[in-house]
Amino acid sequence: MIISGGVNIYPAEIEAEILKLPGVADAAVFGIPDEEFGEQVCAVIQPRPGFQLDADQVKADLRKMLAGYKTPRTVEFNDTLPREDSGKIFKRKLRDPYWENAGRTI
């Protein structure tokens, strides 16, 4: 769960909407440090082969489906997402670099 400005945000809800977008193979959503709100929503998206996705367009598309505070402020793209042995996305490996120098943990 992401807590941003005192509001609980559930990554699974956002991931489900991202996966509906054309050209998206997989996605991971998690919280990263934010000075004003504590955490902000970040999405790392794995595009389907042959698709070129644009962060601003992804955000615009998600604003049509999600409340503004649930729309990721940060959208990044990776050709592959790290996975555990079980096949589940290893979100901690994606999230940890953002929190290394934050001076706090979640």
C-alpha cells in the first residue's frame, strides 16, 4: 500500500488499469519518497516487443480511468522487470534505489 497525503492507495488497482493500455506487457506500481505527501505513486512498465510507449501519454490515459491522486507521477520503462523464483515481480528491487538516500524508510 502507498500512503500519499494520508490517503491509502492500492498498487494492484493501478496496475490493473495500466495492463489495459495497448502495448503494455507488465507493470509494477509502488511508492517512492515525496517531500510534500510522504510518498508518490511510481509505475515501471514493461512494453510489449515492438511497442514504443510515452510516459506523458500513459499518464494522460490513466487520468481518464483513475482519480488524480492515483495517477503515477513517475512512469518509467524497462525491457524486463525483475522477478522472484516464483515469477512474481520483485518490487523491492525496483523500489529500493529510490529510498536509499531518502533518510527514512517506508
